[in-house]
Amino acid sequence: MRLLREHASRQVLAELHEYLEKIREQVLPKSEAGQAIAYALKNWTALTRYLEDGDLSIDNNHTERSLRGIAV
């Protein structure tokens, strides 16, 4: 699973990271876009950790669904 993810995703993520770095200077830091870019870049290692571990999910949908089931 890890090899498939790495093959399919690593280049796309590298291009996304390069793009975010490029446009970071072109948006206002306190705008929603600026905050989203800063968040993604600050958390890049965590956001891309699933590439190294085939057991990790690409998203947290399962966790989100389970929390919604608890909260009433």
C-alpha cells in the first residue's frame, strides 16, 4: 500500500507544496486563503505522513464520523 501511495501521490504533493510556497507571498496572511496556506505548510510533515506508513489513512473521515455519533 505504501508503495502505491508513494508512486501515485508523492509527485502531486511535491507540486502542491511548491505551489503553496509560491503563492504564500501573493495572498494576505490574515485572509482565509492565507491562513489555509500557512496551516498546510506548517503541518506539512503531518499532512504527508501517510506516504511513509501504508497503515495510515489519507484522511480522518472515520474519526470524524465516530465523534459525530457520540456528540448529540
